[in-house]
Amino acid sequence: MSNAAPVPTRWKCVCAYDGTHFKGWQSQLGGGAVQDVLEKTLGRLLGVENLRIHGSGRTDSGVHAHGQVFHFDGNWRHGPDKLLVALRGSLPSTLQVKSARPVSSEFHARFGATGKTYCYHLHLGDADPFQRPFVWSVYRPLDLSRMEAAAAVLRGRHDFRAFSAVNGTERENTVRTLRRLSLQRRGRSLRITAEADGFLYKMVRSLVGALVSCGEGKLEVEQVRALLEGGTRTAAVHTAPPQGLFLMKVEYKKIAKGN
Amino acid sequence: MSNAAPVPTRWKCVCAYDGTHFKGWQSQLGGGAVQDVLEKTLGRLLGVENLRIHGSGRTDSGVHAHGQVFHFDGNWRHGPDKLLVALRGSLPSTLQVKSARPVSSEFHARFGATGKTYCYHLHLGDADPFQRPFVWSVYRPLDLSRMEAAAAVLRGRHDFRAFSAVNGTERENTVRTLRRLSLQRRGRSLRITAEADGFLYKMVRSLVGALVSCGEGKLEVEQVRALLEGGTRTAAVHTAPPQGLFLMKVEYKKIAKGN
């Protein structure tokens, strides 16, 4: 037997949030980010000062999540179910930890992610008060066949620098494989689903902005191809507003059961 | 030709609101009710001080609407479509006027109503952050067959005084015809639809409270029958919380086209 402190368990958690009133995912100096609220609440429940969580990646202010993933290291002796109940009683109603389970200390929410899925919700015309915080209302008519053609150009393995907010001088690897970029229309709702091995900063909102410009006739499908090949962002690519965007799922290779 | 001011047109409007942050429908001294916001906004657009609107009835603080109806008298020379666009630009995003049309001056939103439909949304277990403002989460298991049996007792023409917040000494006519009281379950969502020629104060929330108590096994179906026949509210009837309730539709006999 040793007198050393017990090795903390690594926990993998999945959370959902209405991003409307959060200052994005990433911790802010003045607080108010999703990460700040989770760290403060988990720290209090586990009796740890300065508890740190690690998200799969940041989401911008106003962006929502159904399946954001984070991990943290800590000692909690009462099992996952009681952790979820304790969190439910402590977190604001706009933030929910949906699952929590002990995993191998090899697991890393950010570096272990092998894929992500986002959905973006458009509304054709004026949305009602219940939908407005969660859609982008587009009032001009959209030509869906042009949007489909542009999506076909964008799918696959490309350098997506022109469709991101990555600084042109950064030497970051900006090649990603966009496995899925699809449109589903239902009545006046249009959902765009994007799935990739990873996304650059503001990439989904840039892709959606470009698709909508194509649908409105402001951008040609061939211009989309030229932008992709040119690798330089221009004023032709608009960034869709944050409130329509939802992080749906983060994938990992496989997660071993905890120690 | 006369020099008198033009006779104002009566307008019938249908509106939707997320009631979370409103102080109910009915005008409050300090403002903040849906009626206050509509009166202020319409008054400004029409250039009328102290414009008054007349709703089909009040909804409590926290209750939502997809189809609340109100009328007002005023002069607007640019047609219904431009009125809707002007309102969209002026109202908060949580409040929407969905339709507006000139009607006969005989039309009255409150006194002309012949029926109303409400929906109440229950969630079986913990709801996610996007549903929470719009459901009542019930954590105990519910026996739906008991709830169905209680609903069958409540349907029809009865004195609903025991299922309202009407003061026992008031001589108000408390007989109503509950044409529909039905349950629709879909996954963990349970929707209760209530349709009647009119509802007493807090009647839908009292009916829902009683149905849930029956489902939880705290109230017997025969007790529901006895309450209905006794006509006196007791502590056995709980009022369901406001956030699950939506005013869906208000019916009128027939509305003549405006002058």
C-alpha cells in the first residue's frame, strides 16, 4: 500500500448546449463560456480547485451542440449515474451532460478525434419564435440543384483554406476529407449535414455560406471549384451566422474501458 | 364628403410567442407582457398613442402560443403583407405576428371565440437543453392507461370549477364542453391536446396536473369523477407548470371581410 494520492480516473463526457447565451466553448477571461461553467461545476462536485476539461474542439459563440465531447481527470466514487444527476442539479438548464464514463488514460477528446458531424439549419422565409434561435432565415429563393452541384464539388479530400478563417500566412495543414456534405429539405426547412475527419476554424459556416450564395445565384459552381483550387479566401465566401450550427457527433477510433 | 376622421379598420391578427421571458399575455403596469409589446409596436407603426389590442384571452407568464388571436382598430394604408414585414422588423424575435387581415367591425377576438385548442408537452425523464423551456419533465413512471381512463371521465360537458383557479365564491358560469382531451405518446414525449368551447382560468394546467397524478398513481380515476361532480377544488388537484403549455388555435364562427 502506498500513501500517494489515488491516480485520478479519466472520464469521457458527452454534452449538449443551447449556445445562444454562452460565450462559445472555449474558456474566457471573464467566464461565461461552456468550458468555464463545466469546469467550475465539476470542480465543485469533485472538490478540486482549477479542474480542467479538454473539449474535442471549440465552438463559436452562438453555436449549439447535441454531442460535444470532453474529458477530465478526477476522483468520483459514486458512479456515472450519480455524477449525471449531480450535474443536472448544478448546471444551468441550457447545458446538459448527457453521458459520462470512465475511459483509459490514453483517451484524449481533442487529439483522439477521428471525425466530426455538424448540422446547419436553414429556414426558407421567416421562422417562428421557437425556431429563430436555431436557424438562419433565408428570404431569397434558393436553387437547390445549384447547391447540390456545389456540394458535389466540395466533397472529398481538398485543401479547404479558402473555406475557413485560417490566416493565409499560417503553415497549418489545411487539407481535410469532407466525407459528407448533403442537403435535406423538408417543407421550409433545409438541413445541411457536414461530416469530415476534422474541420478548420469556421469551415462549416464558410461552406454553408458558399452553398447559400450558389443557391441565390450570387456564386457560380465553377467559382467554388476555383476557390478550392486557389486556396485563398476572398470576399466571395460569406460566413453563415452561428445560430444555425449544431455540433452533432465526435468520433473516436475505439475507447478502452477505464482502469 | 365629410370632414370626419376616417373610420378605422378592424384587424384580426394571429400571433406566436415564446412565453419564457414575457410576463404573460395581459398588460402589466410595468410593461413586459405580450400585449404591452404589441400595443407599443403597433401604436408606433400606425402613429397612434395608446393603441389597444383585444386578445382572445390571457395566457399566464411562461405559457407559449402558436396561434393566439387579437384584434385592434386602426388605419394602415399599405396592406397586410407590409404590416407583417414592418412588425417583423420591430418586434422582438420571441414574438411574431403570423397573419393580419381586415375584418368586419362585428368581429371580437374574445367575445366571438367559439373554441380553443391547447397542447401541453410532457417529457418522460430529463429533457435536453433545447426542449427544457417547452416541456414539463416528469421523472416518475406514468401509467398511460390510467391517464386515458381519467381523460375519458373529463371529456364532455361538465362544471369544471374543481379543475380551475376560479374562486369558489364567484358566480361565474363554470360549465364548459371539453370536446377533446387526448394523449399522444412518441418516444419520451407525451403530448396532451385539449379542445373546448372555452377554458376557465388555469383549467388546462389543472387538467394536466390531474392526469399526471393519475398516471403516477397518486390520484384514482374515481376521485377525478368525484371532484368533477363535487365542483370544489381540493389539494388533490395540482397545477402543471406553465412552460409545457401552448395555445394552438382559437376558433370563430365566421368572419366577414372588412369594410
